[in-house]
Amino acid sequence: MSQELPSRVKQPRFRHARVVIVAAQYNEKYTDALLENCRQELEESAGHIEVEVLRVPGAFEVPMMVRRVLAGPGAAAPDAVVALGVILRGSTAHADLIGTAVTQQLMAISCETLTPVIHEVLLLDNEQQAYARCVAAELNRGCEAARCALRMLEAVEEQGIMSRRAARSARL
């Protein structure tokens, strides 16, 4: 696990973007903190971004809502989605099964739709880890999710510019 956050995006190169945050409600002490830190980082780093928040009951429901959001008609689909949730391990394998299922589905959705889906549905051993990653500033994964979303928006924008340049060159 990384011990430091990625650097802040100083001046995003994209003009306008819409980001949807899908956040679980379960373990709300931690998911609410993830959500607030993610929103704050998006606003501070790129105030021109349109941010929408959708809440679902738990981590298991996050991928389905992400897929629904991305199934919207053309202009309604967001440029990136941030998935937030906290799964705390117990004495059974249930948390690991949920964590694996969520991870596989979020990756499949991102690859299928070619839309950045930022995965911050955290599978943690205990509340101390949850506090360190969701509430405390040093390893805050909500902040990390926002920074990752901005970097992916930049990467997609850059790839699109390069693709348009290549297409123009091919026509000449």
C-alpha cells in the first residue's frame, strides 16, 4: 500500500468535465468522510467540474449503480465515475467475497465503457485502518480518488487529442 498521496493536479488541462461519485452508505462514518474529502479535493483542484453524488446501501450495490450511470444517453453519461465504500473484515470470508466481486465488476465496467472508474471501495481489516484511510489526512483515499479521477480525465483528453491529430495526418 502506498504511504503517500499522489500529487495534486495543479491546473487541469481539460475544459469541462462531469464526475459522478457513487458512494455506499454502509459504514457511513467512514464513507461520509471519503465522500467529503473526494468532493473537497475535486472542488479545490478543478472548480469547473460538475460533481453529482449518488448513494447506495452498501459496497455490493456500487457496481450496479456505476453501470446504470454509464448507461445513460450520450451527453448524460459522466466523463468519470468515482466508486467509494468501506468493507470491514469480520470473522467469515464474506468481506473478501464482496471485495473481490466489487473489484472485478468495476474493472469490467471501466473497460467495457472506456470510461475511467476510480475504485476506492476499501477492504480493510479494522476500524483503525478505516480511520487512517478515510478520516485522517495523510493517507486519505477520498482525496486520492479525486486526484486519480482528475489525472484520468487529463489522460483521456490527451489521448483524444493525439487520436484526432493522427486522423488529420492520415487524411493529408
